[in-house]
Amino acid sequence: MLRTALVAFFSAASLQAQDGGQLFSLYCAACHGADGKGATGGQFPPLAGSDWVHGNAARAVEIVLRGLHGEIHVDGRTFNLEMPPQGAVLADDQIAAILTHVRSSWGNKAEPVKSETVKAIRAAGNDRKVPWTAKELLAIHPLPASEPPIANLTSQIYHGTWKDLPDFSQLEATNVEEEHDGLISVTHADRTDEFGLVWQGDLVAPESGTFVFRLDADDAARVMIDGKTVTEVRGTGPMNGSRAKQGKINLTAGPHKIRIEFVEFFGQESIALAWKGPGLPSWRNLADHPIEAAKPSIPIQPSGERAVVYRNFIADTTPRAIGIGFPGGLNLAYSADHLAPELIWSGYFMDGSRHWVDRGQGNQPPAGENVVKLSGTPALPSEARFRGYKLDPSGNPTFMVQIGDQTLQDAWKPGITGGKPGLVRSVTAGNGKNPLEILISDRLPMKQTGDLEFDLGSEIQLHVEQALVESRDGKSFLKLAPGQTAVLTYRWK
């Protein structure tokens, strides 16, 4: 009898441990992977080595019971997927067995979860009918304390105009700050254009071996370990994965000096950096902006002498933006929401990989250089309505806006003025009763430099014919009488 009882006891214990693994394979492995690293090459949040499954078990129990919605940061990466609630599908003892398996597998070392614990948490939150967000859940059950990604991190900011990385050793920083969260970031910089940043700190390699660093930036950046350059992104351009670079370096286990240099010239500013290697099975972010995997580039360019149109979401303008790529490397994004040209840039037009491969989400930055943000607010009175656009035989657009009893026509084409290529804009007011005031820019200061010549900010020269322009309150406006046509030419300096 005693032997029979002992055999039954150990068999039941073995079956319970096996059930946890089997239940995980049945309900969880499709997304989180049989190895806990996230299915489909890490497209789903990993459980192996994750802080989310360590510490207080109530956090993981709540996620399984009630689900999780929105962004979540795991292992230095950002995910935005739906974790469906499983409370109606799984019993308390099944959830306990699954989480016990997760908390003791793939290198995880956390205490088992009891079915009584699951039962109590289920009963306490029975009135919750919607999934948790990470912010809500962490306010109640914070993650275990962890070391910052980069220890002893400091940042130094420099003011100046650079289109590539300068020799920072010859420059004097205007400010030095401690970065206690251990992540590099440009969000707190005291400028949005024409500045440089240098971060320095200690990066700890968990094991000895070869580590890979992936860097992307808008505009230029460099990563150095122990004084040796590992990888760099040079010149100006967008941060969309197309310019990202990778570099390898052999490191011994323990701390190493890391230095990151960054330059923002004009337009958008951002930097992303991640690393992986021994002890880091997946990419670990070292910046507050997650690294974006490179997509196969699909260049969208004018065909011969005909302009090309792009109608997907464009970064730094409104959802109903219309992109036009003209021959000669001149480009425009017109907002049908604000009834205004909001972006102009030179060089390459757009990369269609985000929206043309697997129906990717999000906004696509311009693919070229010297992106200039002209405005970001409505250019005309609130009663104005967009009435579409038409293309001439060369693909040049004319945007049409209805304002009361008149139709405003805003036509664009490439041209040459003063021996320089530029975008020629012809704005014609309809034969209404009232004059029109049209916003030219609410972002760039306008200064007259000669007869019919103006500077818009530091990059654009504006030539205005047959109309008056006016500046006030940091904005510039075009004045049109009924039936009048004004011609404006935008040129890069």
C-alpha cells in the first residue's frame, strides 16, 4: 500500500509539471514560441529572460486572466500586439501550471504559481471587463528593479550647424546631464535643429564573445566601444531603416566604455541603437526609440519627365497628405486637411516598402534630404473645403479649394529661377468678392533679402512675383485680390 501511494504521488507530481508544458504548447507557443523567445523570429514578446514573468506572480496572472492591450516594452523592444484574455478558457489550476512552467523554463528562475493564487486574483478583479494596458498594470505591479541598459550614462549637447559628424574633441559642450534611465534620447535636447549630442557610459557584456550593434539615425551618428568605432551612419537623411548600419566587435565579459555621437542638421531628429550577442539572445535597445528592422527598399521615383504621386501616410504631415515627386529631385507633400504645402525636400522621393509590403502600418518619412517643414496649421479660413486635384500631361498637380463663392487653384511644377532649380507655385484666387490671405509658413521666419527675394528659415530662398507677402506673429502670409495670380519659387540655398 505504501509503495502504491508513493508511486501515485510522484506520478501525479510529474504529470502536473508535464501538463504545464503541454498547456503552454497548446495555448501559448503559437505566439511566444516553444523556446520562449517569441514566434516568427521574435515578432512576439519573448518570455525567456523577461522581467514580466519574474517577481510578483500577480502581474503575469492578471495578463493571462484579463489580457493586455497596447504598447509593451520587453527585453529592450517595443511591441504593440493584443494579448487576448484567457480567463474564460483556462481554469485556475491550468493557469498556475502554465505560469509555473514559464517561470522555471529557458533560464527563468522564479517561484511556482499556486492555483489558490490564481483563484484569489480572479475573484478580486471579476468586475474588470477590458484588458490591461502596460501602464495600468505596472502602476499596481511594478517590474523587478533592473540595471540601466547603459550604466553611468551622461550626455553633452553642442550647438552648431553640421551635415556630418564633426570632431567633438575640438568643440565645447553647452550642457552636460546625467541620464539616470540609461537610455540615449534626443527628446530632451534644448533644440530641434542644428545641434550635436555625445553620450558616454559603461556597457556591460554579460558574457565574452562577438556582439552586433545596429544603429539608425536622422541625421548622422557613430558608436564607439573602448575607443574603437563599431558602426556609423554618415551624412543627412531619414531614419526609416534604409540607412541603418550594423557592426561587430569582440568583447570580454564585464564593463566596456561606450561613446555615441550624434548630429541633427535640419528637420526630424531621432536615433535608435540596439545590440545582441552572448547572453543577449534578441536585440536589446540602448535608446528610447526602438530599432526598426530594415525592409527591402522599393524606391518611388518620377518616370522620365513625368511626376509621380504617393497617397499613403507621410511622416510629419496630416493623414490626407498628397506626395508629389517631380523630375530633377524636387518633392512636395500637400495636406488636403490643412489646404497647404507642408513639406518640401530634395533628392529621392519616397520608399514604398512600409506600405507596399504586407500592408505595413505607420507613417513613411521622405526618402530624400533637406526636408523642410513649411507649416503645420490650416492655411485658409475654416469654411474652405478641399475639392481635389488635377494633373497636367506631365503629372504636375493643381490643388483646388472652395472658399465661399470662389475656387482657389494652387498649381506646382519644377522650374529654374536665377539659374537654380526650384519648385514653382502658381496660386490663383477665384473671381469672388473678397481678397484672400494664405498662410505661407508658420514654422520658418521670413526675411526680405532683395527685390522679390526672401529667406524662409536657413535653407529656403523664396522668390515672389505679382503679389504681396506679410509677416506677423512669427508667421508669413500671401495676399491675393480676387482673380489675382501669384507666382512663388522655392529654392534650396
